[in-house]
Amino acid sequence: MIKAQFKGTQIVPKDAVFPEIGELRGDFGKEVLAEYEGRAKSDYGNADALNVLSYSNGVVIGSNPFATVLINQIVRANGLRTATPADLEKALSVGIDLSEGYSDSALVLRSVEEPNKYLAENLANQIKARGNKKYLAMIPLNGLELVKDASSPHGLAFQLREDANIIYASILGKDTGNFNSEDINLAIGLPERLGNGNRTLYTRKSGLSWLYLARGSGLYSDIGDLADSNESGRVRLTSASQGAKSAKNLAQYVANLEKAKAEEIAKIEQRFGKAMNILTGN
């Protein structure tokens, strides 16, 4: 388990315990990177697709789907996970700045053709085995595990976790188009419609591609080179505690708001009553 503490930015007000989101920074980032490099070598034959991360100016830089999945496997022991498209959009919706670099978050399966025909067929078969439809499927990267696969062009393949969330969205089959942040369905992290707007969803018609948020604006679901990476990449994490504890915290937070609302209303009504008494001479 990583010993250094993960430090992120809270997505919601500080008077309640809620998920945080952040990058691999400081001592925490260094420890995660060290374990990542060790596992890449010992568990995955130091595959080229994993040799994409480095530490620079206090932050781990670089990212691709293979690297992000392995990071997720490492940080889960610390109650963390890599951010999903929904996590990233929720962060944007409350004003958190994600403009420093791109954030990988999911794979998009449109067919078992190129690009990434082998990996597309592999994933499609796994999805089919679960009794689900196969195409226009988005799989957040935190729902995958890496496995060695000598038949794969990268020597690696993706294995669906038991808790994988397979999301179907017809918009992934639309032509590239613009949208506004208000068009985003925050439950899945994708726009519900395309047309006008200052953001763009980039799409393609076939194969397996990856989804990333580009510097807090564009959504790219058309990139076919799953091993690609550059120094603007950032692996973003969020706290994984979104079960009963978070629900309890949220319920308490809402209860506190309701109490404060009732108290303010009572004060206003009291002032209103006094004013009416003065006006009516009572």
C-alpha cells in the first residue's frame, strides 16, 4: 500500500466528507510511480505501452489507457480509483480547473473492426459473455484490469472487472459535433445532444478507441493509438468512498441545509410580522 497521502481538490463543500479529485503529485505521486514501474517490469514484461510515465516538477506526467488501468490497480488499496468521465464532468461543473493536461477516463467500443481489432474482439466477447449488447459501449478505465497477452499487438489486453460499469450511449455513434457543458449527463459524463456549443465531442465510426478530456474542454472518443502518450497527460484520481458512508454524509449535509433554510425562513417571517404590526398600528 502507498504510504504517502493523496491530496486532491474537494468536489463539494468542505463541511462534509465527499470525494476528492486530483493528480499524482508530491510524495504520493512518487510512491505510486515507483510501484507502477516495478509492476510494469515484474508483472507485464516492461511492455512498451507502459513506459510512458515520468515525474517532473512535482507531478507525474504522461498517460494512456494501459497506464491508467495499471495505476488504478495500484491505488485501489488506498481507497482511490482513477477518475471516470462522470467524475471529471462533475468536477468541471463545480468549477474545478482541469485545464492542466488531458485526462484518460474510458474505452469506447463501436465494432470489432480497426482500430485495435484484436482488443476490440477480446472486449466484445467479454461483454457478450455477460449477456450485454456489445457496441456503442463506454467502459470507464477503473472497471478494467491489465493482463499479459502475447497475441495482442501491445503484449497486453484488458479484462473486465466484476464491478465494471458498461455504459451505452447512442451519441458515441453520432458524427463529431459541438455541445455545451449544460448538455452533459452528469451520471455518465457524456453530452445528451450535439449541435451548438463551445465544446466538441470527437467521434469515429468503428473499432476500439479511448476517451479523454482535453484540457478541461474537448471530449475525444476517436483516438485509435491506445499506447500513445505525451507529457501533457495527467492520471487523475478520485476517492472511491461513494457508498454508504458517503450517502450518510450527503444525507447529513442536506439535513443541515434544510435546518438552516427553516431557521432563515423563520427569521424572515418574524421580521415580516413585526413590520406588518407597525404598519397596521397593532
